[in-house]
Amino acid sequence: MGFEITRPLFLGAGVLALAVIVVIWRIFPPPLPPRRARLSLGLRTLIVLLLTASLAGFQVQTTPAKQSLLVAADLSASVQSALDSEAAMVRRVPEPAQSALHRRGSGPATGWLDSP
């Protein structure tokens, strides 16, 4: 599990914005009780952090333990050329995945494929 930042310049601007917020908060304290003033600063800091992460293109990258493949084909034979092209597409599904494919009825065929 890792992360990626696509625009690091925005990350630097966010750090600068946080510094400005804290300096302004210290110079001009809000007319609130100390506990609520700190809560206000914390919420503002959280908002700026989330906006900065969004603008910087912050993305968490994970690798799934399993992958699923869904094949849906209309086998109603209303259009023969479409039936042939769908059959050709299903044949191109990798061999291990085809063995796990389950078909239902003579209407639309669907199959869930789970591979490790």
C-alpha cells in the first residue's frame, strides 16, 4: 500500500497556507473561549489539509487480494451478428476464467469469475 502525489507544488502551497492560518490565529485570536478557539483552528486546519490533498492529487494505491470479472452476453438471438460477436468476445476470456463462468437460462448470460 502506497500513495502518489501528482502535483507536489500544491502540497507546498498548502503547507504555506497552514502556516498563514496559524500565524493569523495567534496575532488575531478569535473572540471565543480557549477550547472553542482551538476547535475552530483544528477544523480550519483539517479543511485546508483536505483541500490541499485534493488539489495535490493525493491518491492511495492498494492492490486487491482478488480480482473479479463479469461477462454479460445477450443470447436471445434477436440479432445474429451480435450473437456471433458476443460469442467471440466470450471465447477470448482467459482459460482459467472460462472454467469458472456460470451461465443462467437461455436469456442473458452472466457469470462471476473470482481468481486469486
